[in-house]
Amino acid sequence: MGDLHDPATPYPWARALAGDLAAGVLLGWNGEGHTSYMQGSSCVDGYVDAYLVSLRAPRSGTVCA
């Protein structure tokens, strides 16, 4: 998970980490701050919940508005 406007860990860092992982999947959020889950995006929350409940990951590179 990477926030496009995260002042602490820039999105390019998240993209690089996902690329370094053998099974890395990157879900982005076009939002502010350092966290994304439970911050008001039903898109982010839906993808995270689906992964936590059934291990269904989004397509890598998906960005929630």
C-alpha cells in the first residue's frame, strides 16, 4: 500500500519495494498522509478487507481515488 501524497514514505519507494518482492502487489491511494486503511476510502478498505478475508489481492498498480 502506498499513498501518492505520503510525506514520510514517498510513493516511488512503495513502487520500488513492490518490485523487489517476489510476490509484491502495490495498491495505491491518491490521498494524503501516511496511512490509508480506514481513512475514508471505500476502495482501499474493500481491497484490504478482501485480502485479509480471502487472500484476494488487487492487480498490482491499482490506484484508488
